[in-house]
Amino acid sequence: MMNSMTRIAAILGLTATPLLAETMVEDTDSSGSFSMEELTVSYPELTEALFMEMDVDASGEVSPEELTAAMDAGLIEE
């Protein structure tokens, strides 16, 4: 019984780790990209200037790819 509980705890721990390491941004309007308002929920320090820098294609929203690129470039923390 204890061995089964240990395995279950290990599995839950391994699957939860990636979620803790990644900041989740919710696409509340299901547009497929993120508005300034959606991003500031997860990144309250986000400024309009930084948002515009992240929005490479100047669409007015940050795509998931643009968000990843901003994280990779160190513009925002994960």
C-alpha cells in the first residue's frame, strides 16, 4: 500500500512540475492571441511600451509565438 502511494505521489509531482515552471496566460476572449489586459493578469509589471515591443507584427495582440519569443529574449520572465 505504501509503495503504491509513493508511486502516485511521484507521478503527481512529475506532472505538476511543468505547470509550476510556466506562467499561464488565459485567452479570455478565445481569439488565439493575448491582449494587453489578458497579459497584465499574469504580468502586472507589463507596460504598454513592452507590450508593443512584444507585438512584433503590430496586430494589437501578442500571439503565443510572440509571447514565447519575448520569454526567450528575456523581455518577460516565465
